[in-house]
Amino acid sequence: MTKFAYISCLGNVYVSDDPNCDDRPCAFCGDYDRCIGTVNTPINLAKVMLEEGFTEEYILEKDWL
């Protein structure tokens, strides 16, 4: 099942089934999350994150999907 990867207004990455997470502003700061791609596996997510400039260390320390 395809999931959507987002970067939150705080710079954290998260994965959601909701394709519209970037439609709602943050209740605290008013910024919007940004969709960085669709992912099916942790490997897909790692590739998208590398393209966005996240370090290998950051990617490997998280338990994704």
C-alpha cells in the first residue's frame, strides 16, 4: 500500500496514509507540512530522504514505516 512521506514544520519526517496532510496548517506556527513523495517500503523512504538532504545517520537511526 502506498503511503505519503512528509516533512513537518519542525523538520521531522513522518509517513501517513492521508494524501492531504499538507493541506492543513500547523495549529501552533501556521506553517504547512510538505509532501516529499510516495513510499511503499523503508528503502523507498530512505531514497526520498536522501534526495531531500537527510543524512544516512539520521535515516538509519529511525524505525520507519
